[in-house]
Amino acid sequence: MDVYLTTTIPYVNARPHLGFALELVQADVLARHFRRSGDVRFQAGTDDNSLNSVLAAEAAGVGPQEFVDGLAEEFAGLSGPLSLSIDDFIRTSRDPRHRAGVERLWRACAESGDLYRRHYEGLYCVGCEQFYGEAELVDGRCRDHRTVPQRVSEENWFFRLSRYADRLHDLISSGELRIEPAERRNEVLSFIAGGLEDFSVSRSVERARGWGIPVPGDPGQVVYVWWDALGNYVTALGYGHDGEDYRRWWGGDARRVHLVGKGVVRFHTVYWPAMLLSAGLPLPDEVLVHGYLTVGGRKISKSGGTVVDPVDLVREFGVDAVRWWLLREVPRSGDADFTADRLVARADDELANGLGNLVQRVVSMVHRYRDGVVPDGGARELDAVCREAPAAVDAALTGFDFRRATGAVWRVVDEANRYVNRVRPWDLAKEGDPRLDAVLAGLVAACRTAGELLEPFLPDAAARVRRQCTGRPLPPPEPLFPRLR
């Protein structure tokens, strides 16, 4: 089946941080995994049209377009350092596909009678670009940014979200719109049960500093950044002109999968589906939600001063170590606290000492005892774990559990290492034991299996493993991973 897989598009008010890299790496794993059984379109991008970007540009003394252009390049540039397989990258301020699609979506919702103007007053967090009620704040401050929201009063366009409460509840509770993990689904259902209020979908040109897409037919207002940004999932497909990509990846039978952070669940599972229902468009099939990365217990964020630069990490420790920590340490549900020491410990223990040492030992023994030629046969003791591992990885990724998926890969490595230590091929060689051929063949097969299974998670390392274990004779053994400490 075709799969259309997207990440959120982050504000470009500062350089990218490790929290967004987590989402990109998770999406890349799923994209590579899904490509084994069908076609995939993996999309990412940047959310340029936010007040955050305008304020940051003013602080930097440059215009907003110049400001976001520079930073957007850094977000797009993460593909190289993180070994990502992104197929399409959309920029909301530059891409001609986007404005046409946003305007069409607006008009479709207006035709449904779901857009109207009214005066509004509320508490607005600029960092979140979101209004909050008093009860949603902690000591009067935003939970994520720990800032006091501004009191805003103006007349805007509103969307009739309240009209869609029952339909959204039915879609989510039935699983037709799947939200994972379950605690996030329950959180959304609870939010809907508490009553949905219509929400503002435009801002005055004055408050937006003239930045953003004008509301069709009302040039004194610009489209609210969240409405604008959520539209990217269809605008990048050419929805504005009913393009072929839209018909294939959104209007057709493709599986539509969004990856999002827990802080934006409400937008992607309530506001966005309601907008699509209003416009008469298909909904996403799945919204997969990850937690936050923290440093010292505080969320990694541009505004919070807890930024960890993923490119710097890759430069210092390598892409395999960075991707491996993100996939092995971050739980399916909940947050993960980052330290460089944890990253190094995980890479040294599992990549260098575990897989790297295994492959080097096995290839060395094939060269020492069989002139580099892998014998025929196999080790029955390793067959079962190698045979079971692909299904275990698939089940874990179906459940959006990267920790369990990488654990299934690592079971092959652990079993092979235990087998080496138990069977002691060097003793078999000394004794001229004929079982040595089957032992070596089985170990090479286990290493190849590990390399194949590892490809979605660590594509660069997987390629090195496969090269080391392929050929007649095999290439000379060489270290696959550096020890970092």
C-alpha cells in the first residue's frame, strides 16, 4: 500500500534543535520500513508564517522573509547530517503550491458555512501561537514556555469547531482516526467531551505585522498561522489546483500518517480533522504522537534556552550514535532526558562493543579459518531468532514503538554474541571439528540479518554491515563503529 508520511512543520524563529530531529528520525525509520512493501512519500517542511518569526526577525534587525529564508535552509539541511530520506520539503512562505491550497481550503470551509467574524478577547501565548483558558495555565503561565500569555482583544474570523464534536468523537473512539499511543487518544476524547468551542482562524494585519497569507476577500486579516500550517499536508500535494499528487496521496487509497509531538496533538486530532470535514476532504488515517526530549527535566526548546544542536552532535559523535540514542532511549509514551554521556554509553555498549565487535570477530574467523569464503550450512540455534525478528520489528513499528523495534533487532545481535561465546569457534578450529563450517555460516547469516533489519534505523551502519558480510571472499575485517570514549 502507498503511504503518505508527514512530520509537523516547525517555526523558523531559531535554529533547529534535537527535539525536532527526533521526529524527523522517527519518520525516516517509518518511511524506510514502509518502502519495503510499497511506495512512500515522506514530507517535511517549515512553518514560516508565524508571529514568532516576525518578532525574531525584528530582534535581528532584518525583514521576516530574509530571516526565515536563512533558517529554513538549516532545517532543510538536516537531511544530510541525519541521513534522512525526505521526498518533499515545503516552505509555507515561498512555495507557490501553499498559498493556492490555503485559499482553496478557506473557501471550501466558508462554503460549508463554518467561517464567521466576531469580536474576541482571550489569553494568547505567542510561543505556542495559541489562545488558552485560565484553567489551562499553571500559575498564570503557559505550561511549555513558562511565559505569561498576552491579553488580546480584536475581531477575527472564527471556525465552527463546535459543529464537529460528535463526529470527531465517533471517528476517534471507533479507531477510524487512529491516535497512538492510547493515552493521547484518551486525552483527545476527554478534551472533546469537555465541549468544543469555535476558534479564531485569522489575525489582523496589524498584529501579524503584515506577515502571512491574506484572508480571501478580507485583506485586513491574515490567515492564522495554525490554519495556514496545517494546510501544508494537502497544499504540498497540489490541492490548490487539484493536482495528480493530491489525488494519489490524499484523495486516493494511500495510507495517510502524521507524526506529531504531544504539544500539538489538539491541532492535529481536533482542529485539522474538523477543517477537513468542513471542506469535504478525507481525514488522516493515523496520528502518531511522541513525547518531548528534555535536558535536566526541562523540555528542549528554542525559547526555553535548552537547545541541543543535532548537527553539532552528529559532527562530534556521528550520525549512527545520534540516531541510535533517539530510537533506543525515547519511550513510546513519555519524555526522555538527554545527556551526551547517555548517548556515548549507548553507542559504545551496543554499536561498538555489541554489533561492531560481533561482525569483526565473525569476519575475522571466516578469513582465518576458511580464507574469507563463507561455508555452506547454518547454525540451527540462530535460525529461530533470525526468522522471528522481521515480524517482531514490523509489529513494533505498527505499534509506533521504536524502542521495542530496535530491541527486536538487538535480540539477533545479543543471541549471536552469546552463541559465539558458548560455542567457541576457535576451539572447534583447533580440534578440526567439522561443525565449524555450520557455526561460521550461521554467524555470518545472523550478521547479515542484523544488517538488513538495521537499515531503517541506521541506514549508514546497515550498509557497512552488509558490505562486510557480502562477497566471495568477504572483504577484510575492519572496525564498523568507533569507540566514543
